[in-house]
Amino acid sequence: MAQWVMGIDGGGTGCRAVLADGEGRVVGQADGGPANVMSDREGAVASILAVSLAALGGRDPADCVACLGLAGAEVTDANGWLPGRLPFARAVVVQDARTALQGALGDVDGIVAAIGTGSVFMRRYQGEATVIGGRGPVLGDEASGAWCGKRLLSRTLRAHDGVERRTALTDAVLDRMGGVGGIIAFARTAGGAEFAALARDIAGNADDPAAIDVLTEGEAHVSTYIARLQPPDQALPVAFTGGLGPVYAARLGGRWQVRPPLGTPLDGALSLARGLLARPALVEPGGRA
């Protein structure tokens, strides 16, 4: 029987791993580069291996079971191809929404709005889990950091053209990025994490009219998703996670009961990994759940 358990949380911004013994005592942690299994499969594998080995600190990975919560895992069938490329005794790969839900709520009912580089919305209710939203930076991820960054750049260009009000924030963004040409060149090649970095300008200038407009539109999206997940017979508490979670929690706290998350998606991944030790039959040979 394996001696160690590892939780891994990975996405477009970075990858983190935590190692614990069978009782849940943390003995190792590590951070690493992006682990986006949708846009860069080989880069994701390299990041996951690097943080795993760093967290193990010389311990034998063959004496460890792991749960990986990865953005895009469900649409890339990562649980089908990734476990076989990892050195663990057993591994299971799940959608990052599942680890976020477990980390934020534990085993109780509620709703989780996970809003970081991307966004996704989850509910546990009467033992059933529901996940909506997300869908990636091109077609979805409303209200997320990447979404906010794109909205800010779009508004900056429209302000330059005179069809939106110029503000101190749009002027600063236009100047810093080298004018209209610089923004267009940036947007042509930027990934989600690069767009999401612009959300810091919004959070740091929350009183600027351009920032207010972006956050108000984002708030409307978040509110719609949460309302969709609320059951008809009761109002579930909502936990906000991710870098922008506290921003939207402050804006929406008057509508629903806001519950502080119990932990992080990494905590959720570790919790699910510990469950593999207790229920090894849930994992088929070869690491597939």
C-alpha cells in the first residue's frame, strides 16, 4: 500500500503540488510553471513532473498516489492519457472544478464560484455535483481574469476611437502597451494568463469608470451562473475562490450568503488523493478512474 498522497492543481497560470502522509500531515510542497493540457500538452507534462518530483523531495514516487485537478481535463481526456506518463503508484486526473468544489466545501452542500484566470461554477446538492460555465477563454470563462483583461483592452481601443469615454485607466493602458498597434499585436499572440495579468489594472483602479464597467458586466455574468445553480427550494451558501473571487464576493455578498472557502483547490486535490488510499478499487489498473 502506498505511503504518500499527493494533490496537484494545474492550469494556464501555474502548477502546484502538495505531498502528505496517510494521516494528512503535509511533508512537501512545490510550485511550477503552467500546466495547460489543452494548449500545451507536453509543457503541462513537464510542469507536472517537475513540481511532483520537487514536492517528493527524493521520496519514491512509486510509493505515492496522486490526484490531479487540471483545467481542461474533461475535454482532453487527460485521465485517459496522462496517468501512464506519471511515475506514481496510481494517479487519477479530474477537472479542476471537482478539486475546487472539494477544497472549498469539503463534503457539505453549497455553490462555488471559481474565478481566476478562467472561471467555472459548481454546486453540490443532495449528493449530486453540477458544473457549468468555463468553456475556455475563446467561448466562455466569463468574468474571469482573462475575460476582464480582454474587456479592458477592447474598451481602451474604443476609448481611443472616441466611442467610449476615455479614463485615466484606458489612457495608462494605451500608453504602456505602445498604442493601438501594440495592443493589437499583443492580443494576436497572448494567452489566457497574459490577458489575465491585465485584471490587476482593474482591481488596482476599481474606482476608474472603465474598471467599474468591466466589473459590473462581470458581476452580471457571475450572478446569472449562481442563480442558475440555486435550487428552487432553498438558497445555498456561495464560496468564492480564485484571484478575482474576493472581488465578486464583495460585490454580491448582499444577494446570497457568502461562505469563506474551507480550503483551496490544492487542498481538494489532496483530499481526493487521500480518498484513493481508502478506496483503491475506484482506480482501475493503469491509473484510470
